[in-house]
Amino acid sequence: MTTEEKYPKHNKTHFYKYTDIETACLILQNKTWRWSSPSQYNDLFDVQSTVCFDCKEDVFRKTLCNEIEEIVLAKKQVDFKYIEGIGEAIVVLRDKYFSQDYTKEDAIAIIKIMVDQLSNLREKFRTLYFQWWQKKLPYLRVFCVSEVKDSILMWSQYADCHKGLVFKLKVLRDKGNALCNAGRVTYDKNPFTLFTTQEWIDDFIGIDDGINEKKIGDKYMYHKNKIWDYEKEWRVRFEVTEKVKPEVTDHNVCPEEIEAVYFGCLTSGENRTKIIKLAREVNPKVTFFQGSKAQDRFGIVFDRI
């Protein structure tokens, strides 16, 4: 499949997908990957963090005053993409200044009053924007993979405490599978800034190059709390056109992309046999590896079966 969003090409040749046995069986039997909405995630902050600003309120107000002043006094030439609300007020004030109805001092005084009247502006925007994003979440679909196959935490969390498995997935550039467009997740100590003060002001007063929704969507999708950095995660996303329950979408597996299967240290012999049979029906060339505890370190080693 192809995704609606395109990201810079990467040079990765493969990724890994951790899963439990039951889910692995469904994947192989149905020959589909499940893409889910971030609203289903176990981390309430993942793709759902609040809007953070890059400066304090007093600095923001001063910056907004200066920006409006430069436009009104023609120190800065701008093209309005829409004129309504404060944008319309700025245009009227600029016209009155150039028609000499107002002096420079009059204009600056009016700008200060205008900004002072915008009480709790950013907090109102924060609330409205977060509400907008919550409405968008049910339409998002994400497929998550990892750079690594031997994370002890990942095996514990996503592969049924080492009783599950990991699929090795190949990036098929000749077939253009979804993994070709995977984007790397960045891990941050603090909530990230969705947009700069200048971007927010440009959007608020109605001039070009304001807030870019795609850019914001990418930031939301590819930033997580630093406590998750052991996952070394990559993601692919797209949007559906209809809201459905449950908030998941299944897409066909490309047989060649399942390159190998890594069994956990505690995967049962019965489940191993079942998975080997199902995987070979999807791709006869799949290779298999058995995991075991490393003897000289806290780690997992894999031997080919």
C-alpha cells in the first residue's frame, strides 16, 4: 500500500515488529497488518500531548505588539491569506495611519489596547487546538516498528513476556511497501513545541506561512517522552476518510516483507511449530531463530533454527 503522507527516504533495509503469539497467528492467517489510531495507545501522552509554547506570556504579548506595529507602520510588508477578526482590525488601523487619521503614537497606543484586550488568548487557543486534535485522532492510523530485535523491555511489554515473537520486516523499495516511508521517532525530556511564537502569531493575525497542519501532525506523530527511547521506534501513518469502531484498519501483508521470525526465550514448542507452518505458507523463504538468555550479560542471543 501507499500512504497519504510522504516522508524523507531513509536508508534502512529492515525493521522489527514485536507481538504475542495470538496476534502473530492472526497476522499470518489473514495476511494483514493492523494499523491503529493513537487513541488506542497505552501511553496517554503519545500523539496526545498538550500544546506548549516557546516563551512566557509577557514575551508573547510584546512580540505580538511588535509584529502588529511593523505591519501597521509598513515596516513589514505582508500578504493576508484571510482578513477577519484581528486581521481585519490591523488592516483598518493601517489604512487610518496612512490616511493620516492617526499618528504613529495613536496607532501604537491602539495596538497596545488591542493586545491587552486579548485576555487568555493562548490558553483559549490551547484548549481549542487540543479539542480539534482529539477529533482528528479517530481518523489517524499508525503502524509502529523498531530498529532492534533484542530489547529486553520490548520483549516483556509487547511479546508476552518473552513467550511471543518478533517479525523481521524487509523494506521493499522495488515494491514500495509502507516501510519505505517510515519516519524515526524522536524522544524528548520535555513536551515539544508544536510551533514557534512567530508561526502562531502569523496564523493568528491571518498572514501567510502560519501554522502548517501537516508539519504539526508530523511533530505529534514522531515525538515521544524520553522514557520510551529504548524502543528505537519508527512509524508510518495515514488518514482514513470515515470514522469507524474499532479505530483500526487492516492492510495486506506483502509476503516478501516477512524476512525472518525470532522466537522468545519462553516461546513454547507448540507455538513455535504453529508459527513456522503459518509463516512458510506466507513466504517459503522465511528464516527462523530461537532466542535465549546471554551468559555473560543482560541480553538475548538468537540461534538459527
